[in-house]
Amino acid sequence: MSDVDVVVIGAGAAGLSAASRLGELGLSFRLVEAKGRIGGRTWTESSTFGVPFDRGGHWLHSADVNPLRFEADRLGFAYHQGYSPPSSRPLHLGRGWADAAGRQDSVEWVDATFEAVHALGRAGKDVAAIEAIDTVNRWYRLIRHWHEAISAFGPEEISTLDLFRYRDTDHNWPVVKGYGALVAALFAHVPVTLDAPVSAIDLTGPDVRVETAKGTIHARAVIVTCSTNVLAGGSIRFTPDLPPALGEALRAIPTGGANKVAFQFSRDVFGMEPTSYATFMDERDPARHALSYQIRPFGDDIAIAYLGGRFAEETEAAGEGAMIETARAGLVDMFGSAIMDHCITTTATGWCGDPHTLGAYSCAKPGEAHRRAVLGEPVHDRLFLAGEAVSPDWFSTVHGAYLTGMDAAQKIATMLP
Ligand SMILES: Cc1cc2nc3c(=O)[nH]c(=O)nc-3n(C[C@H](O)[C@H](O)[C@H](O)COP(=O)(O)OP(=O)(O)OC[C@H]3O[C@@H](n4cnc5c(N)ncnc54)[C@H](O)[C@@H]3O)c2cc1C
């Protein structure tokens, strides 16, 4: 006898939307979450700076068509529409700011190279993005950084076909009170059992048996929203084993690295407009990674550095001190060491080592783009995956996760007898 129709595992954007939709469809559910909070990779907290800080998802990507943008309008969550594309931002080269000609040159090369990468995907070629990139070009470190920020992997680990399939309208709008806060407000009505990590899912009996730290739940179906790295990592035991094709897909579409390092100042030390951006690439030292920064988000005296890919993973592994030093060095080179006299708080995220995410967002490896579709296929008509990695065209985003959760709930409603 089932306790509920559906167990939903993970209270991130996908799990919350799945549970909410199940409720609308008249199905009973239990939503269980390993952490002591909801939101997963969308998490706004105000305790560090006294103002909202998104430790995970921040921008409403493809905001003009993003369904969560419309929810933000409905719930009265403001967002900033003045996002400048990465290629048009002030660029510091170590010795000083790039002049207009240098900026133009970098923009043209980066844009043309992105287009060359996309052209491979458009032609149906599933190869590494690096095949379209001149790695000895002066601006190579810039495009490497942008690939790492967008895909959470460097260009040698990105499938051109997968990247091409990502639907981007170039409208990226940050939410003033936080993207995590928006998701939390949208699903405030959904009951969640927190601190209940799932350790096993058994599909061998008449019911699905889900073992959690807060007891065993019997259900007619289960929706699992954990990241691909968590699922491939084996912290949830599946009986029988997941189908080999699904196991291969989880490994072929890993969750890459991305982190933020943020500094709060006691006053405006930058003299830049609210919600500005700056990019740093030190031409004095070719071994240094390029970095991008958000400066004074919404007018708060904060700077946020973005680290992506293996660089984010390795810096996180070296410790919070190493992350802060890496980001601080770039800031000081751009704006002078005196700014640090006014720095009052620092913080760094640690998504790669977080056992419940083991990374930031997913990306198909070269040659593996076709496996993303496998993630969305039901297992024995009773186990459904949802989450950003399952989205065919909006993977790696909050709204992609949100839509896959609704979709899984809908599929269950039509499939359950
Ligand atoms: C630094 C960073 C910046 C980002 N920036 C953006 C951005 O600007 N815009 C954007 O759209 N996206 C962004 N993203 C990506 C976006 O946040 C994610 O794609 C999205 O939030 C994923 O949602 P999800 O529901 O698929 O997964 P998750 O949010 O990871 O939800 C899965 C949940 O499952 C839980 N869980 C794991 N294991 C278990 C278990 N055994 N039992 C029970 N529960 C478990 C986890 O704790 C988690 O809460 C960013 C992500 C990061 C990390």
C-alpha cells in the first residue's frame, strides 16, 4: 500500500516545481530534501552581507522568454534589465585598462570565435569546442573564461552540439531580491521534509521504496532531481541498478565547476554605475586565468568574482583562502590595493565540494550530446529524472530545471493507472 502517489527527491527548482504541479494535478506527494533548506543551487541569503546574495543562480537567463520572469512580475520581484554582454565590458590587461581599439579587437575575436564554435554544432558536428579556437591568439584566455563560466568546463571538454542546442536569447537579468528568493517565494506553499537525504530507491516491489534519513516512504512513482554528479557518484543506491544507458548518460553529462567570491566594502570604492561588470586578463603573466567581476550589484558596495570550470574546482580544493586571494588579486590589479582598506566582509561559495550538488551545472562531453535525451526517459515507467541536466535546450539554468520538474509531474499524471 503506497503512502503517497509520488516521492520527489530534492527541493531545488525542479523538485519544487514537480511537487507543486503534482498537487495541482490532484496527486499526493512527499518532497524530501537532504539539506536543511530548500532551493538547491538557487540560494539567496542575507546573513553574510545584510543584503541578498545569490550564492547560486542569479540571472534570469533568456529573460524575455523565461517563464520565471513572468512569475517574478506576478510576485513583484524586480530585476535589472541593463545587462551588458561580456564582450562589451571594461577590460583590464594587468598593466592598465584596454583602450577602445584593444576592447574592440577582443570583442570581435571573441564573438567570431563563439560563432565558429556554434557553426560546428549547427553543422551537426559533436566535437570539442576547442577545435574551433585559436589557442595562441592574444585573447584566448578570455574565451576560455567565458566558456568556463557558461558551460562550467573548459573548451576541450565542451560538446559543440550540446552548446549549440542551448537556447539563449541574450537577455540575462539579475533579480534584485535574489533568484533564490524568487524560487522560494513561488513555492512557499509546497510542504518539504528537510534534512532527509535519500540513501536508496528500490523498484523491485509493487511500490517504489524510498529510504530516507527520516524513514521509508512507499509510493507509486518517484521523481529524482539530484545533479548528474550526485547520481553518478552512487550516494543513492538503486535496485535494480539504473539502466546502463542512463548510467552512461550521467557520466557523459557531468556537473562542472562554478563558484563566486564576493567582497563587501564600507563605501563605494569603484566609482562605477550600479550593476556594472569588469573583466581581467593579465598580459604580464600568461599563467594567470582571466576573471570576470560583477561590480556594485544593484548599487550595493559589493564586488563578485566568477570562477568556472576546472579552475573553479581546483581553487575551491585549495581552500577558501586561495579562492579569496585569487579574486582579490584581480580586484587590486584593476582598482588599486587601497580599496582593500575598505573591505569589510568576504565570502566564497563551494559548489564542487558540496556533497548534494558536486558541481554547479551540466555540460555534455564532446561526442556525447545525444545522451542528454536519455536522461529524460522514464525508468520502468516509475522513475523519472528531472533537473537542469534533463532540459534539452535550457540545461544549466534555473528555468530549465523548473520546466523539467513540471514536465515529469505531467508525465506521471498521464502514466499512472
Ligand atoms: C555558482 C552558480 C551560479 C549559477 N548561475 C545561474 C544563473 O545565473 N542563472 C541560472 O538560470 N542558473 C544558474 N545556475 C544554475 C542553476 O542554479 C541550476 O541549474 C539549478 O538551480 C538546478 O536546479 P535543480 O533543481 O536541477 O537542482 P538542484 O538545485 O541541485 O536541486 C537538487 C536538490 O537535491 C538535493 N539532494 C541531493 N542529493 C539528495 C539526496 N540523496 N536526498 C535528498 N535530496 C538530495 C540537493 O540538496 C538539492 O537541493 C548557477 C549555479 C551555480 C552553482
